[in-house]
Amino acid sequence: MALKQVIEICELLDSAKVTGEQVASLLKKRGVDEVEVKSIRGEKGKTDSIKVCFTGSKGKRSGGQSPTLGVIGRLGGVGARPQMIGLVSDADGAIAALSIALKLADMKGQGDVLPGDVIVTTHICPDAPTTPHEPVPFMGSPVDMQSLNEHEVDPKMEAILSIDTTKGNRIINQRGFAISPTVKEGYILKVSEDLLRIMEITTGRRASVFAITTQDITPYGNSLFHLNSIMQPCVATQAPVVGVAITTESVVPGCATGASHPTDIEETVRFSIEVAKHFGTGQCRFYDGEEFKKIVKLYGPMNHLQTLGGKR
């Protein structure tokens, strides 16, 4: 259970004055050894990038061979001040990622260390801008997507869960969370059976998958429509990426306040930690490596979709 950690993180982030250093201080007090905070400035303000690293009992950081999982909390900002007062719906990605980090720290304090390394990244901005989007406004970001990817996508990540609020759409309409098909180097692959299994066990419900399109796996900045930023890590890595969307039945703007649901975020946190456990022991595959080789052999590489493309 991780509801305690979710509530703690919500209370910490629900502030006009919250900083990455405050988050790092909480994690360090709970026993996290490696927390890195960097302030990133863009044309529309600044945000604090935060990276938390956990060393697994058999992970690469300790000389072992267990694979490294990346968890990225995607968002524009945790607040949209001065337009909106309070924690916005868009903050759910950061809340989930930081709650995962806090829960892993507490587990370590109780003697439970995961086999593989885990790297958790997100960013903290209490006053992010908003931007027009259909059917509801997007939360903007004080810095561009390329800068966020440079800080959040670590080359040591061998598979990535990208967690993002995904409520401002008509694509997935139910409370809780849903996962995407696996994306790797421009290919949208089949949905991971292992992730579906873990999802059904942790939620006690049938698995839920949301649709993505070719546009969604291309970089921001190419003037194409994107569902949101949930799949953006896939343009900056060769590792397989799966989106974990925190969802609602109704269409909810990312800049709405009072719209975060702790129980839905907690389910997302538990799912992600279970994925980390199984991924580190080789019991959770994001994709079939042999089939990926075959599809590339048959149809060629698709990593041009990881670029802004050519002008015509």
C-alpha cells in the first residue's frame, strides 16, 4: 500500500513555494542516498528537474546484471499560478513518480531492496503556463520538451514507464489508469502481456489500454497533434517506453484544481513498483526482442519518427 506516500507528496507539492530541494530533502530524510536537483530555465520561466536513483541488490550500479527500470513523471507543472490556485490535475505524473520514490525509500528502510536499479525522474514547477488545446486547455511548460527529455531520460534506463495525467481527451474514459502499447525506436509494438498481467493483479480489474497514434510518438515541435506528452520520452531513447495514463470518465483540463484522485494515483504507484520488482528479475518483458529484430529486418528502421522530420 502506498496511499500514505501519495498523501505526503500531494501535501508537499500543493504549495506556491514548493521547490525541488524541498522534495529532495524529504527523500533524503527517508534514506535516499542519491537525489539530484537541477534548475532549468526556459523562455516561459523555470522548473526544478529531480532525479532519484535506487541501487538494486543485483543491479548494474552494484556490479550485478539485473536491468534498470526508468520511471518518468511527465507534466507541464504541478501548478498554474497565478491563473489557478492549488495543485492542478496535471501534477498527477509528478505525484506518482515521487510517491514511487518515497515508497521505495520506505521499503529500503524496512529491509526490502529491489533486485534491479530504479531511476525516477520528474520536475517541479508551481507556476507553469497554460496553452490552448482541444478539447480542453493543456498545461504548458516553462521549458521546451527537448530540455525536459535531456534531464528526464537517462541513458541507463533499459525500459521506461512514462506516467502522465491523461484526462483531457475522449480516447480513454474511465477512472483509474491505463497503459499504452510499447513504443521502441519509432515502432508501436504489441501491448506487453506481462504488463497486462501485473495491471490486472494490482487493480483487481480487467486491464485497460489506451490508443496511441504515429503522431503521438513524434517529437513536440513538428506542428502535429499529440494526445499529450505521455509518449515524448520515446523520441529520446532506444529503450522501450510504455505510457501509464492516469485517467477519468469525464474530460478534465490539466489546469483544473481539485481534480486529483489519490486512490487512482496510488494504484498507479503500486503497479509501477510491481513492474520494477518483476522487471529486475527478468519476469516482465516490455517487448519481444526477437520479434523486434524481425520487424526491423522486414520493414526497416523507423527511428526517423524520433526526429522532427524533413521539411516538404
